[in-house]
Amino acid sequence: MDSLEGKISKFDPISLSEMDEVKLMKRTDTKFVFPLSTLHKILPKLEQHYRVLEIKGTRLNAYRSLYFDTEDFQFYQQHHNGKTNRNKVRFREYIDSGLSFLEVKRKNNKGKTVKKRIKVDQIPTELEGSNKDFIDKLVDGGLDLKAQHWNKFTRITFVHKTKKERLTIDVNLRFEDTDSQKTDLGEMVIAEVKQAKRNLASNFIRIIKKERIHPFRISKYCMATAKLFPSLKRNNFKRKFLHLDKLQTT
């Protein structure tokens, strides 16, 4: 089997500056989870439809995020309980581009994801000063937030050649809490189609559907939290974990 690097080297490139046209800070997200072997199988079929982000000659880009929540994991609990108008707060470092941001992702009651962010020099382990002010303006209640865990992965970012659509492919997902306890998702892939308005005629969605892979709602933050902190309630995620276990044994 050819390496991922070998397969994505055949795609036309797109630069970081060209990506500005498809930032999609307000968007709909459609996610899929499938084995790494399926990704290798479908990549050649995507080549005619998508370009791949290249940063300083690199197409497999390293990301790391530090997620914040309350002491009792209010954000996690809201997601677990299906609450709309919920938030995620994180610092994210785009390692290959040397950029870091403090981000708030809000899922509203219309199913839209709205992301707001500010640039930071580096990832701190506490929310202080202007960073805290930014969060307090966006997240109701002036919550006392603390760093809970790290999320690290490698991402391939595709941009459709003719449509306003981005496709991210995340592999090598690893999670680590602030006490260095670690876990991961094995050889699983999380793909996310990002569009201004959901359109199931997406070329990727059509291609992955032929592999009998269907949309699957999953939050890397929630999966990591549930795995790293097993004492937390996870009843509503049980089906998701069973599905992941099944994929890893097929």
C-alpha cells in the first residue's frame, strides 16, 4: 500500500493564502468515521475534484489543541445531553504554519457551527488577561474554565476545485490530559465536510457513500473527555464507542 504522503502528492496544491476564500467561519459540518484502509482506497477518486493544502512543502499538517472546560465539565455535559447553543473553548496551534489561536466554537439551534478566534503567540495553560476577556464576551456567565486535555492529530485539508467546500481528514488522533494520561483512537479517520450550506451532492460524500460509510456525529473533544475521564456520564455516547470498536475490528 502506498503511503499517505505518496497518494496526496498527486493532488494539485493550494496555498494558505488561497484558502482565505473558503474560511467558512459560519458553516455546516458533516462528519464521517472510517478505517485508515478506506482512506487509502478512496484518495485516488478524490484527486480530480479537490486540491490539497500545502504549507512549506508539507501536506500532512500537525495540529494540537488544548481544550478548556469547567471543573465539572459543563461543556461536555451539555454536548452529552444534546443541548443546543453549546460551546467549545480551545487554543489551537497550527504547527507547520507557526500560527496559534484562541477559539470559541458555538453550535447553534439551527445546526450551524460558528467559530470566532483571536491570534495568540503561544498556547498558555491558563485563561488570563485579554484571552479571558475574549472568552467572557462570547460564553455566557463568565465561567471559571481550566485546561482539561490536549488533542493532537495530523490533518490533510482539501479544497474543492469548483465549489465552496473544504474537506478535512484527521488521522493519528491522540489525547492526553494535564497529568499526562494518554489515549488514542487507533487507526481511525475522522473526515469532515465543511460547507456554507449542507449539500449531500458533495463529491466526497458521494464517494464515501459507495463504501457504505454514512454521516456519523462525533466530537473529538467529547470522545477524548469520555476516554480520559471514565467517571463522567457517557450513556448517550455508548453507541458511538460501540461503532468505533466495531470499525477497528473489521
